[in-house]
Amino acid sequence: MVGGATRLVAIVGSPIAQVKSPHNFNAWFQANGQDQVMLPIDLHAGAIPAFIACLRGWHNLDGCVVTVPYKQLIAPHLDHLSARAKLLGSVNVIRREADGTLLGDNVDGEGFLGAARAHGFSAQGQRALVLGAGGVGSAIACALCEAGAAELVITDLDSARAQALGEALRAAFTGTRVSHAYTSLAGFGLVANATPIGMGDGGELPLPEALLATLSPGCLVADVVTSPEITPLLARAQALGARVQTGPQMARAQMGNLGNFMGVMPLGV
């Protein structure tokens, strides 16, 4: 039961109905006897400046998770950013300090790799393909470089955005070859869809069928889309014998990273 002393965290984005974090966080709060609740907030983009100003004065709110499409839009409005959030120009979590100062970080990549490790994937020395250079795609790409990937291919419908991300990663991580072109999926240890393609019931694939047919045996195919859980991409990858990682698995894996940054749960939950 929510009462006057209940502490709050939030998650902001639009649309918000498909996100898994409120269920995951609130189930954990209840199971662990914490008088804390996560609120889902579906926000119009034009309200972001007023929302950030509101966060600064919201005394019983400890932090806020940021989801699509606002990870990059919100970052410039915060008071301080972690080194990786600065590199990526995006945040997926905000901590509100007692004085109203807002600190931003991006732990999407940590959550993604946490889920991938549960599938037996290690990025060290691997070739990886990331589809999408937005907030979540850039975070996954950065985490793969941090974890020692040998080669990273990044694509995006906005080629300039993919190029800009590639330049930033090449400057920060000299041990990973970063490029933007490929003709086959053979040799990739990971293929990650970090775009909205596959959301809902449209049946769209982020890659052509002919390319999917070139998947290497044992490749991990991952999707950040949370609804449906098994996207058309993952269904096709399963049919081809690949391992798959779902969006909800990533969301659950990164909960501890998000909660720990906001100061509401231990790391590694």
C-alpha cells in the first residue's frame, strides 16, 4: 500500500506501456519489504525541460530511469554526467541528490552484457554487429568495446549518427576495430538489434532473410525490444539454430545496475 512515507522512483519515456521495469522493480520492492514504488511516466517531448525542473524539487523521489526516445534528449539537461554518459551523449538513469542535483549515467550496456553472460557469451575477442546507434545501441557498442571485443560493426538508418558513434569509440577504445559495413553475418559472435524494428505485431525484420541465413552456428542474436518477447528476429534466429537473448532478459539483468545507481537496491540483484 502506497502511503505518505513511500519513497518513489520513476521511469520516463513514450510510449511507456510496454516497459518491464515497473513490474520488475515493484516486485522486488515488495518481496524485500521496501516502502518504495516505481511510477511509469509517459511524457510529451515538449515537457522535458519542465519535467527535469520538477525532478530537482521532488523531495520523495530518489531517481528516474530514462527509456526511449528520451535518452539523448534528457542528457544535456542534467547537472553532471558519468564519463560514459558524456561519451555517448545519452543517459538511461538519473540519481537525485538531497540538494536536487541530478546525476546521469548509462548502464544499458552493462545490463545487456549481464544478460549475454547468462547465455555463455563473452565479448573478449569477439566480432559483434550492433544494429542501431541510438541511446541503447550506442551503450551496447560502448560496453562491447570496454569488454574487449576485437571488432565491432555499427549500422543505423541515420548513417551520420553511426559514423559519429564510430569515431567516438575509435578514439576511446583503440583495441577494437570499429567499422560500418558488412556483407555476411558469418563470423559474428553477436548480432544485436538495438532498433524498434520488431516491436508490436507488424512482423518486421531488421535484417533481410538472405543475410539471416548466413548466421554462424552458436551466434547469440539479441533484441532490445521487450514486446513481443520473442520478436520476429529472434523467432527466425531460433529457427536457424542460433542462441537468442530477449529484451525482457536484458531489462531484468540491468535492474540491479539501475537500482544501485539510484541508491534503492544493491548491485547484482
